[in-house]
Amino acid sequence: MKIALPSRNNNIDDHFGHCEYYTIFTVDTKTKEIIDSETLPSPTGCGCKSNIASTLSDMGVKVLLAGNMGEGAVRVLSNAGIEVLRGCSGDVKTVALNWLNGSLVDSGDLCDHHDCHNK
């Protein structure tokens, strides 16, 4: 299974639509281990209006662990078959391992305007 994390300097980027790149981990959900990793450059422009959802879906991504995200981006990712968990922060590998161990839950917070940078 693959999970994606909007990233900047190996940390979760505060805003999905403006991240530098996506860290994509291939994980074994039975052993709760990361078995491979890769990065994908972020498309130019706003994430919710780019083709990133279909690109991630085509790569086999099933979950996106993010910081802040607008309602449009959540909808586009969900329509592409990608589950979204918001409210994540910190080192991408630590966040991924916390998700594998079942200690992350979606914050339910949505950015309510296009330039949202609230934590």
C-alpha cells in the first residue's frame, strides 16, 4: 500500500496545495513497516486545481496524511479514491509510522479560504 505526505524539508507541509514535493511511502500494513520511499515534485499552482489527485491515485496511493487542506482538495482526493487525514505535522517518516501504528486521526479541520495557513 502507498501513502503520500505533502512535504517541505522532510516535514509535513502546512498547506497541501503549496508543498514542495510529496513523499510517498510504500508500507506493509501487516508488519507496520515502511518498505520503500520516493518523492514526487509538486505540480505548479494550487493542489486542488492540479492533476495531483489522479497522479497519486495512478501511483497506487490510498491515503494522504496532510496538515491543512481546503474542502475542494479533500473532495478531489476522495473522488480519486484517496483517504485524507488532516492535522498532521512534523517529520514525514514519524507521521507515517504513527499512522501505521494507528495513532493518527483526522482533525476534521478544513481551510475556509484559499490562502489558509492556520495550524
